[in-house]
Amino acid sequence: MALADPLTTIQNVVASVTTGQTLDLDEIAATMPDIEYDPTQFPGLVYRLKKPKTATLIFNTGKMVCTGGKSEKDSRRAVMKIVKGLNQAGIKVSGKPEITIQNIVASGDLGVTVNLEKTAMILENSLYEPEQFPGLIHRMRVPKTVILIFGSGKIVITGAKFEDQVPEAAKKIMGRLYDLELLDMEKIEVDDDDW
């Protein structure tokens, strides 16, 4: 029997950016729209974009952290839009910024319930302390991710560096739980194409 692939949805992409130059945050705050800047509260400024909907922290070192993207492409597009806006406002950013995806967070659903007590005893690299947190924490080596597994079959995948690692991790944990007979087989969905 072939298992149906778990459903996954990327919720957040975090990207770090290096421009290779210092930036004058006072000038940016005075020139650009949609900026939040209070140096007495935080050493960077927040630049919010409506499309793609992201928030980017910008520091005077020229480093940035872009959060809120729903894909790698969204994050890269947001950074390039900010750099273009800075250049158009007369705040020159020379060269192409170096963008690195630091973390992708995704939610998912295995489509079946999982016995977390039994899983905690059998599944390697796992931690389950229900009095502290209702989900089981599984550290997957390849792809290097952390997966939160809930009894309902819902999952949260963190630590991915590339989008394709999200469905890979979900499919891999589903297969591992199936192999260890930890899934509620009464409610399991199968892929009709494999029958």
C-alpha cells in the first residue's frame, strides 16, 4: 500500500542579507515610507512591504533579516524591492546583496492520528514531554530539520534551508512512522494512483 503524501504549506521564510556596506538608518527613516525606527528601543529599523507581505530588519552594518515570505522567491523579491527603493531614494546600495535562506517553517498534516507515547519510545532522535509541550519533537538528520508531531497528525517543520526539504521531510517522517506501525491505520489515506 502506498501512502498519500502529507500536505505541507510554507508559513514563513527567514533570509539574512549582507550588502557589504554600512547604511545610514536615520537617512533611510527620513526618506523611506513604511519604516519603523526607534533607536532607543532597537538598534535596527523595520521596513514593511505589503507585496510580498514581509518585514525586514535593517541594521547600520548593512545586514538585513527578512521575515514573513511564503517562499524563497518572495524573500528574494522583497529584498531586491527594498534595495531598489533605497537606490531610487538616493541611498546607494552598490553591488548585489548576498541573500541566504536561514530557516523555512511549514505546517502540515499527515492525514492520520499518531500515538505520541508509543512514538516517543520507538522513534529515534525524539523528545516528548506532554506536561511541557503537547507535541513530540523529532530531529531529522537528512534533511536537517526539526519536526513537531502532534497526536492529531498535524506537523510543523522547521530548520529547512530549501523549499524542497519541506515535502521531503514530511514524506520521510510519514514513511518512518508507517514503517514503525505508529500511525492509526483505520484513518489512513492511500494514493489512489498507486492502486
